[in-house]
Amino acid sequence: MKVYRDYYFLKAKEEHYPARSVYKLKEMDRAFRLFRPGMKVLDLGAAPGSWSLYAAERVGEKGLVLSCDLQSTDTAFPPNVTFLQENVFERTPEFEALLEQKGPFDMVISDMAPRTTGTKFTDQARSLELCLEAVEVADRYLKPGGGFIAKIFMGPDFQELAKALRARFTTVKTFKPKSSRAESKEIFEVGMGFKGPVQG
């Protein structure tokens, strides 16, 4: 287990990414061809910045990545990334204005995770809550036909997220990256072909 964990940690350092989580996004991109040059991406829970760096590489100079996190980061981003220390669910007027200006987005991606308590059901419930809030953000700022990724801790409430995504996207996939730690309960839900917010 330790060798497996160290492999991605060391690989991230070697390739100048701040965290090993980048390889999870790379795997999803390879599997579903999510990113294209020129796309606009909204990255929720972005710190320390690995997903934003990878998205920036894939969308290129003509694309853009708007990233936010409750925590700050000292990662050096390229010019096509704007990182803000913000709570996307309690948006300041300045951040709201930036979302309106930069959006709508081709992709909304979320690697957000709750502060874990060690109580499995509590952590799973909080994880679901974050995912459903990310869905609400997508309802407002995602383009028709756009894509969505959210990390969730697997548990009995998982179907609630899957149901919410099936109502909004033409294709929904559940993905467990090889680069996830074997003991991790995290999985990723990927939505493709955004149909729009659920009415009523």
C-alpha cells in the first residue's frame, strides 16, 4: 500500500503538480474526453491547485479556468487561471460578478471534501451535501451540453446524487480512478451533456 501511495505522490512532485489528485482527473479525462482547447472551466474546492493546472494545460491559452477554495494556495498558476479564496456557496458580490462575467462554463469540476469527523455516516452525508451544492452551482453557471465532475464518499446517500445528475445530464458515469488510494471511499460522478436545471 505504501509503495502505491508513494508512487503518485512522487510522480506529482516530479511533474510539478502540488498534489497527487491530478492523476484522478487525468484518468477521467482519458476515459471520457472531457476537456478541449478553448473551454471555460469552473473548479470548486481547487486548493492546492492540481486540477486547475491540468485543466489549464488542456484548455490552452484560449481557454480559461476560474478556481476557488476556502483555503489559499501558493501554487503559481499560468495566466489562463484565476484563483480566488472564496466560498462558492456564500458568494461575495465581487465573486458573483466574476462568475457572471467569465461564465457560462463548459465544465464545472469539484474535488471538494468535508472536514472528516471519523464517523462514516456523518462524513458521507456531508460529502453528499457538498456535491448537491456543486450541482446547484452547475444549474446556474454551466452551459447547455456542458460537463460536470464531483467527488463523493460512497455511502447509502450516493443514489441521491446519481438521481440529481441523471435528471440533468444525458450521460452519467461513476468512476473510481486507479490513482485513488485503495482504502479510500471516494468515487467520482461524471455528468456529460447538460440538459439544464430541473424545472419545478
